[in-house]
Amino acid sequence: MRIVLIGAPGAGKGTQAKVISNKFNIPHISTGDILRNEINKGSELGKKAVKFVESGKLVPDEIIIEIIKNMIRKSRSENGFLMDGFPRNLKQAKMFSSTLDHLGIKLDKVINIVVDKDEIISRLGKRRTCNVCKSVFSINNNNENFIKCPECGGDLIKRKDDDVEVIKHRLEVYESETRPLINFYTDKGLLVNIDGSGEEKEITERILKFL
Ligand code: AMP
């Protein structure tokens, strides 16, 4: 199974990607997670990427393309993959298509998770990530003081790019760079639109109907 998940930041791609990749036993490839991991390690790649990630800009295509080529090579021996956060613009999508064609691999579906803008701003403002196990949580009025991870006791931190001004910039980048992928994959007959509102489980069920 080869799946691409697209949608605005905060649409719930990461959450759904974990459930679906587990269900189909395929690697979950999140370019955002890979970049954050490199930044935390202080690697050369992380040093190049940090200013883009923290300000909500796209990391240059050359860096992303290199990461993805390595991941595709590794995943050839597995049951497929689930891409989360890649491709992010038309250049990446075209490169991805030609790499897959070259390897004789076809995508099964591109899932576009649709959530309205106000909901996204509200969700991202409440998002916290555990600095140890990387689980993602949403704080609300009742658990505002809940600063330890319920899974492992690690500290819950707010991503720098979930600051409200950076969120607005990320949404602009989404509109200009990423939204055109909807037409690109519609033309290829691969796109499915999924309503991303409501409970996590309901959204998973909506997605699974198409897989
Ligand atoms: P995400 O976790 O998918 O929201 O990504 C967080 C940040 O990582 C983005 O705002 C970009 O700075 C960077 N990033 C992730 N994936 C890509 C990509 N495919 N192309 C360029 N930048 C990316």
C-alpha cells in the first residue's frame, strides 16, 4: 500500500498517519519528524533546516528530495509507505512521480484531509508534543496545567512553529505552495477528499473506506 496524506498544517495528518501506517504495517514517513529529529541531533542537515522549520518556511527542495530518495530506497523492501508532509509543492510532487515511475512503483491513493482555517488555528495553538516519546496532545481549558506526558512522564512542549504568527505564515505557504497538489493528484485520478472534522476515530473510518 502506497499512500500520500496531504492537507493544511494542523489538519490531523500526523495523527491519522500513525493509525493507518500501523494498520497496514507500512513505514510512516514524515518529513517534518525527520527534520525535527535532525535539528534535535544538531546534525549538518538539522543546522541547514532549522531556520526554515522554525519560521514556518519550506525547507529547500534539494534537501527534502535527498531525504525522500533515501527513504524510498529503504521502503522498497517493505510493504509500501505512507508519506506525511511530502510532497509539499509541485516541484517535489513532479520529482516524486518521476522517481516512482523510474522504479515501476504506483501510488494507491492521495488522501486530502480538509479542515477549516479557524479550526486549524485553534488546534495548533493547543498542540503540545512530548519531548521524550514525541506523542502529540491537545491541551484544553480543563488540562491547561497538564504539562507532563501521560504516556511517559516527559515534558510537554509547544513547537516553535505553533506560535500564532508562524501558524499564519504556514497557512499562507500552504495556500500558495501546497494547495496546487490537489489539482495535480485529481488529474492523476488519485485524490480523495476527507472531512477532517470530528473525532479521531471517525476520521480514520472515513479514510479507511477508500483504502
Ligand atoms: P510538518 O511537521 O509536516 O508540519 O513540517 C514542519 C516543517 O518542516 C514545515 O513547516 C517545513 O519547514 C518543514 N517541512 C516538512 N516537510 C517539508 C517538505 N516536504 N518540504 C519542505 N519543507 C518541509
